[in-house]
Amino acid sequence: MSLSSTLKESYNTWLKKELVFSEVGNGYVWISTPFVDTNYDNINLYAHYVNQDEIEVSDFGYTLYNLNEAGITINSRSKTIWRIFTQVLVDFGVTQVDEALSITAPIDRFPVAKTRLLQAIMRINDLVYLSKANVTESFNDQIAEFFKTNSVLFTPSIEITNIAGSASHFDFSIPSTSGVEQLVKTAARPNDINAAKIFNYDVKATLPARPAKYIYLVNNIKHQTPVNSTTLSTALKDLSAEVATTLKFSNLLEDTSLLQNAS
């Protein structure tokens, strides 16, 4: 079996095993995911037909409700949090109506809409930790500034259609003189198991369509907790070293050649 076939089979097996769909009445389908929110409960999504051609996927307002319960109020008075929040909405194409976060898309784009909303929710949940640490800029802001300071050419926030017909989001694309693109997904918290799982699944789903070097870059600077080897092994499960690797931000600061256009 070819590598692309193996990865596709692995990805489809995960989808069938980890995602649960259930009719809950009033035309809604409840979707339970394997990823957890700030309360360590599974993140759930809700889908329903807007019309015969379109479907809406929503969080029913639970994301912002949970943040509010944690003492995080998202409004323009909190400039850093508001900027990061609104940028996430733009990056993933999410609409906010009252407290609910949602995406409306053609029915054949449902997998893309579901994936976008789920990843947006996990990014927004990170605001709890950014607020507690009194952070004035996001981790991605720091990485972008690092690239600019070190004259690294990059494209931020890219989306790639994968073998499942869905879309995988990567935070940075770095071209190289060798012709091998480097695709970077960041984790603002070093032991974020959700981010590690997403990286692993996105690499498996994207690699057959977009050969590249995939890099999982973790922020171990702002946190006192050491990077857990289990988290890193989750990110790299069933992936070869030629395909994917993990990188600590502290190591990158010590050796800027680890992410360069010449590689």
C-alpha cells in the first residue's frame, strides 16, 4: 500500500471512530468531537439545513459562554484579546451572531465548515490562558515578528484542501531554496493535547495532496511547565522524521537556522 493510501485509510478510520453524529430534534444534528474545551468537556457542534442547498454549523454559544464563566469578556475594551478574537474569526471564516459562532456553507462544503469552526473554537479557547498570563501579543504574532527580524519569507494562515475533501489550516508556510515547502502549525500552550492531535491528523490528511516538511512549533517560553514528551509523541504518531518534526520556540531562538528559507 502506498503512503498516500495508508494515510488516507488512517485518517478515515479516525473520522469514523472519533466523530459521533446524532439527531437531536428540530432539524439539528449534534456532532461530538474528541477535542476538549476549557472545562475539559468534549467540544460539540450543531448542524442544520439553512435551505436545500446550504448548511449551518454552530457552537450554540457555548464557546463564549465558557469564556465568560472563566472571567474572560470579549469586547473591544480588551484590545489584545479583541484583536486576536476578531482575527481568528477572519482567518477561519466564522460569523458571530450574539453569542453563537457559526459557519454557513454549501452542503458539499460541510466537512470544510466543520473543520474550520472546530479549529477556530480551539484557538479562541486559548484566550483563557493568554489572559491569565497577561499576554500582550499572541504566539503567532511573536513567530511572525521572529521571521521578519531574521529575514525569513513566509505566508501566514493558509488553508489546504486535503484528501478527505475537508481543509487543513496551517499557521505559516515557508518556502525554501531546496523546493521543499515547510508548513508550520503552532501551539500557544506547550502541552495542548488538542493542538497535537490536530497537527497529527492534518499532516496525515494533507501530505498526499501537498508534499512538504511539517513542523509543530510549541511555545515553551511563556510557561513554567516543561514540554511533555507524550504531547510531542501524539503530534508525531505514525509520522516519519522526514515528513514531520516538533520544534520548541526556545530552541528556535537559540538557533535561527532551524526555520529558514535556505534548507
